[in-house]
Amino acid sequence: MSAPTVPRRAARLAGSITRRALLRTGAAAALAAATGALSGSCSRRRSPRDEIVFWQFYAPAQSDRPDQRLRARWFERLVAEWNANERTKVRLVYVPGVDTAKLATSFAAGSGPDIFIISPGDILRYLNGGVLMDLTPFMTRAAIDDFFPSNMETRLVGGRVYGLPFEIEPMAMFYSKAAFRRVGVSEENLPSTWEELFALGRRLRAADLGGVIFPTRPGYYQNFTWYPLLWQCGGDVVSASGRSSPFGSDAAVRALRVWQDAVRSGISPRVEPASADEVVSLSRGYASAWYVGSWKINELRDRAPRLRYGVFPMPPPAGGIPKSVLGGWAFVANARGAAPEAAARFCVWAIGSMAPDSIERVYDWCVRSKGAIAPRHSVMERIDASGGYEDPAMQVFRTQVFPVGRGEPRYPPVIYKAVSDAIQECQLAGANPRDKARVTARAIDAYLGTYRGAKIV
């Protein structure tokens, strides 16, 4: 299958404001991202050169935090090894805060990076803009099949590979054992339903302890964390056919209402404490539990080694379905860059081949450097055999959360924004969840009727 073509109204598809980092970049950058389609990168090709650039948010960077230094060094070692053996060199460019405004405007100006990392939530922006290189010709069938389908499917179009995940980041509830113990909750009687979680939250607040924290800031990340609640109720945003939205269902109403009730009741604050720093909040008692991802395990180890904490899966409602979301970042190559084939070869060499060093790199990232669930069968087998997930918190993610996970959706920006508005208006502005669910479903239906990009689901 050939690369996806640029759809009609590409500016509309490619340009909506995305991810919480973009929310901080200011009106001018937001307008540039919203009005500048990716056509600039599709209409001209830069002159070939012996250097390609790799934009990411880890390295090179100076930091006093051990967890950040570990991640930066992984990228630096990766590039140094490639550069020692290849004529086309890779240069790391540090772009702080996943600045999607800068990324989008760079492509609109025809100067996008040769290699970059994106999550599923942003992939259709670049797929539909014709930016992403098809990596399939550079991979073996065995390597493609080595990736877990539940996580890989959002990087595929017609069976062709357009992104290589190097991690999986599920969500779960991190909690302070000391806080839970003060209200009589131990590892043997952790909440198993929404109702039990709310009852626990009321006990924590009555004891003047920190609450149970759910994300309140709008952005792709908040949507990402909310989708499992919708799935636990049997709901969805887009139907399996991709032609309609079931968002007006009772499932969406229940999922919207649960975070609204959490804020209204005071169980969860309107503003995330300590500037949304989970480690500080849990270790200093500003929060008793925080709904966050597996990447916090290594960070807690390095920044709060004395904190006694535990992890349990986000419980479903009574009678609901256990579900989590499988997020994570992926390497992608720019099909319109200076050296697309070299960029594609780098991605596959780094994390997408069956060579032992490729498998070892993903192992090192998921176990030592980041703390994530492995996206590949071979890496998971290596981790299980070596005891790489012996940490009790990671064991919860490996054995209880990952098996019930579903890949992060790759909804286009228009759909993301409709869902984000519904969450925000219900959670913080007191909107009626049933009314918002119906309005959102109609808006998504109208959009799906005109959508002409790569398959959404």
C-alpha cells in the first residue's frame, strides 16, 4: 500500500491544538499550528546532506535528576553507536516539553526534522500530511510480528508500519501506603470498583489527608487517561466502522460523570497539587493516590527512595470491564527529509530489528532507563527471564494492567478536541454529562462524514 494521501481540508485535519505542551506555547504558536497544514513539508525536499536531525525531549540535556540523566544517556549512546558506523550521521536536537507547536510549524515551513518521536494521539496529523516514511521495506516479517498488536496497531495503515514504539506506558493508581494505612486500607483490601475508590477518597479527606488525583488540565494527556473509564463502561468514541460515534451512550455519560463527581465531592482537587508533580505530592502528603503511568516507577525510586508506595489497577465501575490504555512513544522518519531512507534505516536499526543489539536497546530503555512495559515479545521474554520486572509496582503493570490494555486511540485533532471539551466542561464547569455526551456525538458524527484521511480505528 502506498503512503496515505493528503486529505481534503488538510489544514483542518492537521492543525488543531494538541497535547498539553502546546497549551503553554502561547496564542501565536497555537495559531500557527492550527492554520499551517503540513503541506510545506510535502511540497519541497531539502538538499541531501551527510547529517540528519533527530528531535526528541530527552537529550542532549543537563539535569540534576538521575532518572532524566539515564534517559538522556540512552539516546546519546544510541546515536554515538550509529554514527561510529554510518556515513550519514544523526544529530540529537533537544526539544523540551514535547513542543508540538514547534514541530508542526517546522513542517509547515519545510524544515521538519528527519527523525522524531510521537504518540498515537498525534500520528494522524503526520500520516494525513504525507510526512511519515513507510518503514515496512526496511523490516523483516519476524520483526514486525515481534511487536504486540494491541500497541502496534495504531502505527499501522493497511498493514504498513509508519512508527516503531520503543515502550508501552499503561495507567494505574499509585498510592501512599502510609496514608492508606491511616484509614484502615491495606494491600489486601484495595478498591476494586469506582464505588469503593470513592468511599476511600471520602475517608481520606475526612482524615485530612491528600485526595485521589485525576488529571484536570486539558490536553491529549487528559483524554488519554480518561479513555479507560469510557471503555470500562463498554463505551467508545468512534465505532468499529469508523463512520459514526457512539459517544451519546450511557457509557460516556457514566464516564464523564465520575470525574465530575470526584471534583464536586472534593475527593479530587480542581487543580493538581505541587504543580502536578506526583513524586512531591505523594511523598509530602499533598496526595494520597494519583492516577498516572508506569514511567513514575523509576522516578519515584530515584527522587523519593524512602517513600513506601503501592500500585493497583484503575478499578472499573461495579459490573464494569477492567481496562487500561497502552500509551507510549514511537520513532518515526520524515518521508520528505534530507535522507528519508537513512532515517528509516536508523529507526529500524535502533529498535525495530531482530538483531540482538536492537532487542537489548529496547530492554535497556524499558527496564533501566525509563521504566516501561516492553512493546515486543522478544524483549518481554528477555525481561521475564532476567527478572527485569521484579519491582512489585512493575509487577502490577506487567501481570494485571498490561493484559487488559488497549492501544491509545489515534483520533484526529478535531475528535480529540470534541472529547476534551466534554471532559473539561463536565469535570470543572458543571455541564450535564448526558447533554454533553449527545452534543459531542453529533459533532463527531458530522466530522466523520467529511473525513478522508487514514483509517481512524
